[in-house]
Amino acid sequence: MVMYLYHGSDVIVKKPKILESNRYLDFGAGFYTTGNKKQALRWAKKVSKRNDTDHFFVSIYEFNKSDAFKNLQVLVFDHADKKWLDFVLKNRNGKKTIEYDIVSGPVADDNVYLSIRLFETGVLSEEETIKRLKIRKLYNQILFHNVKSLKYLKYKDYLTL
């Protein structure tokens, strides 16, 4: 099964690379994509603003999902639950998590992250945090964690908006 994935940035990314981030991210370091074009555009706008550029692009890839899932170590979170929350918290706090080639699941955007911060500081219980996350429309993200996983992505085109 082949599907399209999108990556938003202020540059066109024909050859994805695994880059270490200067901040801790939901699923760790790697190359982040999404199955949602609108979300990729939002990411592109955020990157453009952060880098003080005035252009943004959405790079488009074909992803051979069936081959990747058959040959790689893949972790999939279908929704925001306790396991997802624990995994995101560990990564966002810079703690080592189990290494996977690909991780897929909901995005902890700024609104979601506020609930997570309230949980971390003891204001919300784990149950209340997960309840709040379930009522939000959570977009997906697919992290390619290493060079081996990137071999299943094939650059196709880009959008500029």
C-alpha cells in the first residue's frame, strides 16, 4: 500500500535527512511528516515564522507503508491514550525512549501541550488529561527516525502557497 505524506518547511525537501533538533519533540529526533496537507501547511508557516523567512513549501512524498511496516520496527498510536501520553512526555523531557524506525500517532500541538503541562504540574490527573485530549481533533504525524526508514519515502513534488 502506497500513501502520500507531506512535510511543511520554508524550503523544498527533495532528500529528507535525519536532523537532531535543538528542542525535544513528541516522538524524538528525525524527519516528521503528516498525512494531512493542511497540517503540513501550518507547519510550513510556523517554520517560516521561526526562521524569519517569507516563503513556505509542502513537500510531497510517496510512502510505501506496507513494505515499511513489514520490514521495520514501527510504533503506531491510534489515538491519544496513556501509552501515547507517556511516550510523548518522555521524549519532550529528553528521556530516552525505545528506539523505533518509524513512529506514527497524534500531534501534541500547542493546545494539547497545555493539557500535558497541566498534567505534569499536577493540576490535571492522568484520566482528566486523556479525557481532554480525546475531545480535541488531533492531527497525525509520522516520524522517520533513521536513514533506514527514509528509504521508504520517495519525493514526488511540492506545493507552494
